[in-house]
Amino acid sequence: MLARHAPPIPRSVLSLDIGQRRIGLAGCDPLGITVKPLQPLQRSLFHLDLARIGEVCSKRIIHGLVIGLPLDKNGNITCQAYHCQRYGLRLARALGIPLAMVNEHGSSLEAAALHGLYGDRSGRLDSAAAALILEQWLREGPELELIRSGKLAKFLEAGDHNNQHRAGYQS
């Protein structure tokens, strides 16, 4: 006899492909059936980025964030992945919504190949990569963690000073 699983809770989620200059955005419908790249954001000061992402979350009635981590080919954290992780944790905590993180190794190359966006500097490539990140998260069995508790909160509170120093990150 097959085990019965409860259907997933309907919720709209926002995926972010966090770069140094831009943040690619993608969203899905509450059932996770359709994924759509959204208008990318030009990076600015954190509080300005937070305000703009907060507007998107309010407008789309977002119930969770998915952050892509650009791990290396062996699955190890890179300097950029560390920055993305910290940025995503800060966003989720400030917005008060749950967060998930996925390995996005190669997502920009895949998005460029799928959409013919090689050399794109408009941000369309970043949002196409965010869409791939969201599709991957939906396929892998979506889970979100509220940052106020759990292991992501402990990471954020600990500050992980060794990684900060190695990555050259300043909070």
C-alpha cells in the first residue's frame, strides 16, 4: 500500500539570483505550476534593496524566498555563495518570511543557453537564472525555514567569523 502524503501548502515563492550588480528575480503561482522571470533589480544599499524586494513580496503575496548559492563543482561554498547566504538570511529575517537555499552551480550558463542570453547585461539573464533556481527548488521537494529559529538562524547569529574573514565579507 502506498503511503499517503498531504498535498503541499499552496504558497507563492520568490526566487533570487544574487549577484554583485543585480538581483535576478522569479516567481511562481501559489501551486508552483508556473515559474516566471520577473524584472531584475539593480543592487544598491541593503536597506534600499530590502524596500524594493519587500514591495515585490507584498504585491505578489510572497510566502517564502529561495536563494541560489553558487557552490563550486564539488559542492563547496565559494566566496560569492557565502555572500548570497548572508544576504538571503538578512532579507528573510528582515521580511519575516521563510527561506530556502539551493545549489545553483551553472544556472547562469544554463539560462544563457536556454534563452540565448550570452553576454546579457540587462538583467534578463539573472532573472532567467532565478527562474531555473525556483524550478529546481520546486522539483527537489520544497521546504522553507523560518529564520527566527533553526539552524539558519544559528548561522546568522554566530556570524561564522572564519568564513567572513576568508571571504572578505563585511556585514
